[in-house]
Amino acid sequence: MNQGVYIILKTMMEEQDAKYGPFASTQEALGVCLEEWDELRAAIHSNDLDAVQRECIDLASPLLRLAEQLFADKRMRRRSVK
């Protein structure tokens, strides 16, 4: 496996946490992920492989941030349960 991808991803996650803070809810995280998904889909449709690679990381970052936050933040877990 290419460890560089994971370093880039972890750095991106840390930068986003510092800039935006934690997600307010799973719904907010979903909105961010759907926006990134749309950008990934557009890159795939345009067959721009460099953009596809970037967008894969851009989508992975909020998904992993959400997973980490759900492990660490019991309040978020309670807010996000119906």
C-alpha cells in the first residue's frame, strides 16, 4: 500500500478539523460527503484521473472524520439518533 496517501489523508483531516471544527451532526457530515461525491462523479465522467485521485481523498476525509468523531464524541452520537 502507498503510505503517502494515508499521510495526505490524515493531514487533510487535521486541517479540516482545525479550520471547521467537528461536525455538528451526522446530517452535516452527510451534506459534505454528498458534495464531495458529486465532485468525484464529475471527475470520473470527465475521465480526469488526477482529479479522480484528489476527489477520492476529498471524499474519504469527511467520512473518516465522521467515524472518528462518533467514536470520540458521545454527545454527537446522542444528537444523531432518532
